[in-house]
Amino acid sequence: MLLSRGIKFAAVAATVGLLGSACSSAVSNTADPSGTIVAVGAENEYANVISQIGGKYVQVTAVESNPNTDPHSFEASPSVAQAVSAAQLIVQNGVGYDTYMNKIESASPNSARKVIDVQNLLGLPDSTPNPHLWYSPNTMPAVAKAVASDLGKLRPAHAAYFNARMRTFDSSLQPWYQAIAQFKAAYPGTPVAVTEPVGDYMLQAAGTDILTPFTLQADIMNGVDPSPQDIALENSFFTDHKIKVFVYNQQVTDSLTESFLKLASQNGIPVVGVYETMPVPGYDYQSWMLAEVQAMKKAVSEKISTQKL
């Protein structure tokens, strides 16, 4: 999903005229101190946080928002290009995950546009091996702070409103943090296997022991055939009952990951599905993250699988 996402920058060349007109519209809106702020989140979890901070003063679009599709096959369409070019505030992941955003932004330059690249915000190098930054407990508070700051610069009269909503958002993360801490204390060093590193940051925060070698995780993530040695090792985690939970990317499966799921079922290993985009409706960012930890707890304590939220 990082190197091999295969994102197609579809028909963007045909939208140059649209980009120009949308850019002009965005500049006009920026000049209006009372107008609604047009914002875009490259992934819907970021769009959700923008919405929570901006409230009634923002109009937010999420580019990637369908948890039932493979993010690898995402196509940046002309309508996506137009939405991004018109945005006054953008939040994107970085780490090579959503490079199509950079292409659209370059095609529609706007000096007034504010872009929050989460990789840069967190000071992470391009070589960061796991791009799923939203699963780290440290990520969204930093994003929320940056969003509140940029919204306040775009609409100074409402800065206090944005800052108050940021503080509310930070407080609302506490149940997730508490659930992580409780899991870590109750089930220290829980051995788990994974397909991709989608939920690794959260699993690490919860004190689990991820047995799957990162070489296999990276190969599956990037659409590369894993080595026979790594596959055999992963298989042994199920047949030898070395793991308590199998965590897999619910949005991206193939014959190999399906074989792992089958082994988990045959050997009584509970399964937890994780997502790359926030499942909707019914969730916001913080309730989604909390639900993933709760699913892990059910898997370990009750051997209950949660393949879909």
C-alpha cells in the first residue's frame, strides 16, 4: 500500500481548466473573513478531525473514505482534483501514502492554501517504514493542534472557537488512551501476528509482541511476493499456537492473507480486522480507535473475533 498502491492520477491533465477556476474560487473565499472554510482530508480520518475542530465554520471533503474498498486501487479522478485544488486547508498523510495529493497541489498552486503534511508535522523521515500514522496515539493531537492553528489563521475572528474544540477533541481521546493502558497492564506482551503494519503503532502502544517479521508485512503492504521462509514462519504461528490474536488488514485481502485467515480459524485463533480508512457511518476517529482496542481485548480475554466493526 505504500510503494505498490498503484494510485492512478486519472485524467488530471484534462482538468487543468477546472483546477484554475477552482483555485480562483478558493482565493476568493480565502479573502472573505466570514466565509466557510473549504477543507480536504486525504483520508477520511483526517477529514473527520478537521470537521471536529472546525465545526460550523468548515466544509470538509474526504478523498479516501470507503472502508469496503482496496486503497491500493484508489483513483484520483478529475472531481478529486477539483476538490483538492479548491481547498483552503488540506491534511494529508505523507510517507508516500498519498502522493497524488502533492501532484494535484502542484498542478493548482495557491499561496493562500494551507497544507498539513502529517509526516512533516511529526518530523518523520521519508524512510519511515510504516505509513499508517493515524494509529499512533501521538498523531491526532498534533494534527488537531495544527488544524486549529491554521483555521485560526484563515479566520482569526473564530480562533478561540477552534482552540476550544481542539481541547474538547484532546479530552475525547482519553477513553482510547485508557483502554490502551488497561490492555497493556492486563495482557503484557501478548503475542500477535499481522498481515500488514496497518495497526502496528497501536499494537506497540498496547504492549503486544508482534511476531510477524516486518519483511513479510512490508511485502504484503507493497504487493510483493513474500519469501517462502517468511510465509512458513507466519504459518507456524497458527499451527503451533504461538499467537493469541491475528490482526489483518480488513480492506486488502488476497489468496495469501485468506490462507492465514483460514489457518487462524482452523487453529482457534481469534481474528481482529483493522482498517485504513475510518468505517462509516457510526464512527468518528476516537470511537473507531477505541473500538479497535476493545476488539483486541475481546479476542484475548474471550477469544471472540471481530473481523468487521
